[in-house]
Amino acid sequence: LYDAEELLELITSMPHPNASSINNGMQSWALCPLQLQTPTANELRRFFADLAPEMRQTGLDDEMRTWFAEERQRVGKILLGHGYAAMLAHFAKTGCPGGIRGRVWCGILQVGIGERDYSYYASLVAESARV
């Protein structure tokens, strides 16, 4: 191999183990004959079932129904008061209101942000502005 063209020729001529041996008559638009297995719609539904698309979602439904945004904000604040990470994680699956998103994720990760963290962040911002 001496240049990029020879490398490309080598790659396009190599057989790939995941390419099917049956030629379905369709011309490929790709340079490399890769045929990747894609999951079926039912497999995708099972895989992403935790996202609960049948339930209302923050960021989607609150635009159409203002009461939903207010309710999510209220429930989120109650859960933050409890501080239980598993409940906060379940709450976050259908979206977090922007006003409490940071606190919800800090609760999920069980991380506290204090004055030391804010001053460190301020020093990083100052340093990046200096450079």
C-alpha cells in the first residue's frame, strides 16, 4: 500500500463476514459491502420500553398542556425533598423540567455541589477567558 487510493481499493475488495452471500439484486450505495443487522420494530419497542412512549413526556406534552408542566415541576420538587435516587431516576425517564433538571440529576447521582465547586468553576472560566 502506497497511497489512499490503494487502501480504498483493498477495503472495497475485501469480503466481510457479516455480508450476506445472497445477492438480492439491489445495488449498494456503499463503498464497503457491509450489511449490518438492524433490529425489527418489535425488538426496538422491547429494547426502549423503559422510555415509556405511551406516557406523557416533559418537553413534548408540556408545550401543548401547560398544566402538565406545572404538575411535573410540583412532583419533581416533592421527590427532591425525599432525596431518594431511585424515585428521581424513575421520574427522569419521562423528562425533567428545565428549572429542576440539575438538582434532579445531582440527586440521582448522589452528588452535592458546594461553594468550593462554584469557585473552582469560576476559576476555570477565568482561565479559559485569559487564554
